[in-house]
Amino acid sequence: MNSPSRNSACLSKSALEEAWISLLGLYGRAFEAQYGSIDGEQFHLWFAGLCSNGITDQMVVAATSAISTDHAHRTIHPPNFADFLRLCSSSRSSNLVPEDEAFAEATSAARGWDRHVWSSAAVYRAALAIGAWSLRHYPEKVTRSTFFDAYRNLLERQLGGEVLEPPPAPSRAPSAVQRLDSESVSATKGRRDRMAALSKALLELPEHLQLVATDAIKNGRFVDPDVILPEGLLISAVSRVMLLKYCCNVVMDSQPQTEEPTFSPPSL
């Protein structure tokens, strides 16, 4: 099964992994000491908690961006789960679906209700209040005003702090179910291993270099190897290889090379 897209109504682990990398880069060992690295117990608890609150990839991206502009002005400590959830939830108001777009989505979804991926819980709940049959059969002049009333009420409740129950995931016919083949499983495992190795590599850097490395990883702005790995820096060989590759675009063999034996002529 493919990972949810950035605009999906479901949170993907890859989005939270990228946010975790950013938090490790911003707060270093202070964050790692409290919440661990990627795939640790706290990571899974955060993921489950965000999913249960209907948080999407887009909200996580917005929350991560707001840490330096919002959370950092309140405290010097890393955000806890409640702080991060608040940042995610506060992004809802700037990502509301316009009424006309919401109604167009509802009428379109009525023709494939079980297969639709809803853009937000509010759109889904407003459409549900009218019903798929009514959206398909009644004229727009009847359903439009009723939908708008329901949608506006839901938005007011949401902006007032209520967390709406997230829409259900789309169901698929048996013929449309995609199986994970060995290659896709291997690719997923490889990505997760890579992200975990990157998070460990970041923690081996001094705090000022963690920020440089995080910026390079997130934005693809490669830096000179001497900047990220200055002379005299003590760091493991595996982490050095990871940082050179993803921060400097320099690929090296992660296995230490054994010295070739010097040639000596055979004795006569």
C-alpha cells in the first residue's frame, strides 16, 4: 500500500519522522533524552496520539515550521506532545477548505463514497449530515444551503477547540487491494533504517552543527564537508558516512578499507 500523500486525511509515519529529525536538529540531546529517537516508544505514542486527533501530514509540517516562531518564544524547552498537538491543531484555521470547494468535494464524493479520501473531518461530517443519496438526487439549490449551514457549524466547533472525529479511510474492492511485494517492503525498511541512522548521526554533532546538518537534510542545501565535519571532530565512521552523503552529497564506502599489503619480491 502506498504511503498517504501530504494532503491525505491520514497521518503518515514518514511525515512524523521528518518532524522528529527537525526536533532533534533544533533541540539535540535535550529532545532525545526525553523522547528518544525515531521508532522509539515515545515516537509511536506521539504517532498514535496525533492519528487519534485527526492530525494530517500537512498539519505536522505546519506545526514543525511553527516551533521556531511560536513555541520557541514561549519556552527554551523542547515541545512535549501537548505542545506539538496544539501547534498542529492551530494550523487548522489556516488550512480550512473554502465552502464552495467543500461542497464540490461532497457532491463528487457522493458518487464514490466508500472510495473517497476526504480533505478534512469537517467536509466529511457536513456531507454526512445530508447523506450521499440526497447529494446525488436532490438539486443543488436544495443541498447547497443545507451543506453550508452544517459546514459552518462544524468549522465554528472546530475553531472553538473541538476535535472532530476523523473521516474513515477509503475502502477498496478486493480486486483493487495492492499487496506489498518484497521490493516495496525492502524499500520501506531501508528508508526507516536510513532515517534512524541519520537521527543518531545528528546527535553525535555539537549543537551548532546539528542545526547546519538539519537544514542541509531538510532543504537539500549541501554544505562543504569541512563545515559539517571539521578537523578534530570525534564521530563514528557510520555517522560520518551518513552526514557526508546527505549533508554534503559525498558518497563514501561505509566499510573501513583495509590497507593493501606492500609488495615484496619473492626470496631467491
